[in-house]
Amino acid sequence: MTSNDDLAALLARVALRDRAAFEQVYRATCAHLLGIAFRVLKQRERAEEVLQESFMNVWHGAAGYRPAVATPMTWLINIVRNKAIDALRSGKTEQGSTFVLDEEALQVAADEQQQPPQLLDDSLTRLKIDSCMAGLGAQQRQALALAYYSGMVHTEIADALNAPLGTAKAWVRRGLDKLKGCLEAAGVQSA
Amino acid sequence: MNYLQPERLDRLAREYALGTLVGPARKRFERVLQQSPAATLAVGVWQERLAALAHGVAPLQPRAAVWAAVEQRLFAAAPSAPAQSAGQMGWLARMFSARSLGGALAGVLLCALVLRIQPGLIGLEPQTETLPQSYVGLLTDTSGKASVLASSRRQGRVLTIKLLQPIVVPAGRVAQLWALPKDGSAAFPVGVLPASGSGTIVLSDTSEKLFFNVARLAVSLEPAAAQPGATPSAEFVLSGHCVKLW
């Protein structure tokens, strides 16, 4: 039904203000995109706000989508993930008082399967690059997972893993280098 | 500083894409991005690689209100269907307006369907062959013909409705769906059904809370959508068992 090619065609129609195409893009991608925002924010309400904001951008910014630069899914993921990270960082100070998790959100948040290191493992397995990535140490993997799934910056990763800042940076860098090498070796189309 | 020196560009693009480039450095790089196609491309390559890591993230179905809000914010100036009734239940009537039926409501179903049919689209493979834990109701008419399929995930807040045959709803009436508790206590209203096709009903709580003790679902033709606490004022035209799918 909606392959990446179809999504690209739909986005082209969205750029021409086609509301039906816009809705099709939403229907085809909303659950996956909300999952990504939720991993970063760990709060359904805020993740849904981010999804809503993101689709405002999709409507207004579809004309700026460049198939040569990114697949449609990557483009959408970037919009959502960047907004989620912005929301996370801007909301840090008020988080303590406004942190409300609904029942379902709590279940997902507590789900072992959805913790960053496990998410990384699952993703790598699906991409069939898990054995290649096995060359990374546990801390390097964890650093990469915290940066990508939780939107942590180097200082936060250093705190979380109880390591000096320089070490945390090196772990992330090493994780990214390895990811690049493994994806290229496997010839994986990422999105 | 020459941002376009290849190694430096790759390092900045990588950190920018990951989100670990922060503060003034991020702002500076964003200015470079606006002017340099090479920088945009370098970021794009890293974003593509990182998007691969999103494959393992479990999808989370947004509530119907999210799409409704997107539409409201973008298109509110040009409503395509008038609200069908005023008052407190006006929002419900709007949800069941013609366009929404093809849209907001059917969408939850479509979203799930698209992902089920095309899991490769976003790299999601089905984790299990079994159906998710859900509440399901199959309503038949008085002649025993299957008429309405209602289903909702156990912890979900949306009831998906599929009409297997159109309901004949006289003018001035609505097809009101009721839940009948096992213990024989009074039926409570769930929502209003579309007359044909499919749609969704946004529930007042999770299915688990609402339907845990419900044995049957039924439909009566009411003069207006039932308010919370109301009981059926007309005979049931459709009814059927409500079962747990686990």
C-alpha cells in the first residue's frame, strides 16, 4: 500500500496542498512516529503534542522535502525526533512538577523491551548488522543508545554511565563509526 | 573556521544528526546548513544511517484527538462538514461528520492496517502471529444476520467499528451503542455508530475499564446521542456478545 516510493509521491501531493494525501501520510506513519517521540519524552501527552506539531511542519514544509537527500520516512523521523528533543530540553526544568504518566504510558515506559540498549539490539538484529556491531563494547553501545533513543547529550551520557565527559564522547563517536561501517558493509537501506 | 573541511564536516554533521551538538555550536552549524548543500547532504547521510536505529521502536497509536487537532489547527477556517448537533455532544456529532468518517475515525484502523500489511514500510516486523489482546463484539440484527463488528485493544481508548451491513437509521434518530454489564445492571452508552462503512468511537476510558464486566453490546435508535448515565429509551435493533480476545 504505502511504500517509501508511495510516501514520496504522497509528500509531493501534500506540497500541492492535497489534504487527502496529507491524511494518508499521517495514517501510514503516525504510530511509528509517536513511538519514537515517546521514547524520547516518556510521556504520551507530550509525545502526542510533538506529533501534532510535527504534522503542522509536514503540511507547511512538504515542498522542502528532497528525495535525493532523505527517504520520506527518514525525513519524517527527523522532524519528529528533533521536535521531541527540543521539547525534552526546553521542558527539563518543569519536568519534576508536570511529569504525569498515564497508565498505558507507564506500561510502555517500564517495558524492558523498550529500554535504549534493548532497542538498539533489536534494531541492529532487524538490520542484520548485530554481529558486525558486536565488536563494540557494552558501554559504547549504551552511549549510542542513550544519545539516539533518549536524546541525551554528552554530559548526560557521562552522568548516566558514570564516566568522564571525554570518555563518553569517545564512546558515542566509536558507536557511530561502527554503525557507519556496519551499514556500509551490509549495504543496508536504512529507512 | 572552515566548516567544509571533510573530516570536520562529517564530525559536525554526525553530532548534529544525533542531537549531541548543542548550544552555540549547534546554532552556528545550522547557519552553515542554510548556505551549504554539501553540509545538508552530509547531515542527510547521517540522518539516514541513524533512522535505521528507529526500526526497533514499538509503534504507539496516537489517540484520535491528535489528528483532529492537526485538522482543526490547519483547516479550521474551511470546515468541510457542519456540526450535526449542538450542545455537549456536539463534538461527538462532529467526529461522525461525513468527512471525518472517511478520515479521522477510519484512520486509526487504516494506520494499523497499513502497518500490518506493509510492516517493511518502516522496518517493523510483526512480533507475533497472534492477535493483540482485545475486546470484540459481533452484533446481529433480529434475523440473526451479522451487522456490526466492534473491536478495541484491551488498554486502548478507541473502539473500531465496521458495519457489515448498513443500519437503517430514520431521520432524527441515531444508532446508539450500549454496553450491557454481566451482572444485569443498567446498560451504559458507549457512543454513536456510523450508519454505514466504518469508523471509530473514542471511549471515555480504556476498554479494560469499560468492558471488563460487559457481557453484551446492543444498539438502539435514539432521538439523540445518549449522555453519560442515560439508559436506552428504545428497543434494541442489534445485539451480540462482547468477548475478550485472549
